[in-house]
Amino acid sequence: MVLDAAGNLYGTTGRGGVPGGGTVFELKKPRTDGSWTEKVLHGFCSASDCTDGAGPWAGLTFDASGNLYGTTRGYGGGTVFEITP
């Protein structure tokens, strides 16, 4: 997981989400009751002919503009992706 300047967490899941190939998600800074708000930023495809890869792998990193970068391990050798939250 990676933390932004506002205290929000960003991470990935290797499976699940819609359409089933994993997700990139954001957890918004805790509310006063301690709970977090989850937002799925991208759901990776789980079919073998998808072009966005599947199964996010390793961590995420931010660039100076706030874009997130990561990698997937699935289908055709994997992908490198960019997400703009």
C-alpha cells in the first residue's frame, strides 16, 4: 500500500472486483468514527484476451502529479499501468 499527502491509502487486490481480475483501490482517510471509505479505481479483466492485464503485482507508486503506477502479472506477460485517481 502507498499513502498520499492527504492520508489516503492506495493498494491492490490480486483477485476479485468486477470483472474479477483484481483491483486498484483507494481508502479515504478515516472518518471521526475511525471507519474508512473504499473506492475501487480500476477493476482488471479476468479473461485471457484482455489488454489491461490481470492480477496486480507488487506495490504502487505515485509520480509528482499524483498518478499511480503498478504492474500486473496476468495474460501475455503482464502490463504496466497508470491510474489517475
